Amino acid sequence: MGIPAGGLFTGAEGVKTEEQEDIYGGTAGVAYDPCYHQACDTFDNIDLDALDQMSDAVAHAVLTFAMTTSAVNGTDKGKGLGTFADSMEYSGLLLRK
């Protein structure tokens, strides 16, 4: 117990609305990905753009927690380096003075 955990959610099980059907195509009233975790969920129906975006999100999360666990430990509101973090700010992925 007390071990932080997380994950990413793509919304594959969500149901498409008529407005979304008008914008993106597909069928209203049907799950965004009707093959999700079904027999038809094969490599042939992978959305490579979504895979790329989710891979980037995982990499960002891993890097963030590799740099500091203060956000999950409840210390210094996740700024990074305890009280020293107040004099630092992020520039892209780098913490700079």
C-alpha cells in the first residue's frame, strides 16, 4: 500500500457522439475503437499517430518521475528539488537556475 501508480487512458471504450461522427467520421453510438481488447484488435488496426503520442506521454512521465518523486510524495508540490526548486524553472525538459 502507499505505492504510487498511474497509467494512460486513450478513451478507446468511449462512445462516439453524433457531433464527433460529423467531425471525425465513424459511427455515432459505437465505441471509438470497437476492436479494443477483442479478437479483431490486431496490429493491422493500430493508429500509429496515437501510438506515437502515447509513447511520448509515457516517456515524459518516466522522465518526470526519474527527476523527482516529490509530486507523489507530497513535498514541494512537484517542483523538483525540495526548497532549492524555488530558484529553478523548467526550460523544455531541463531544470535551469
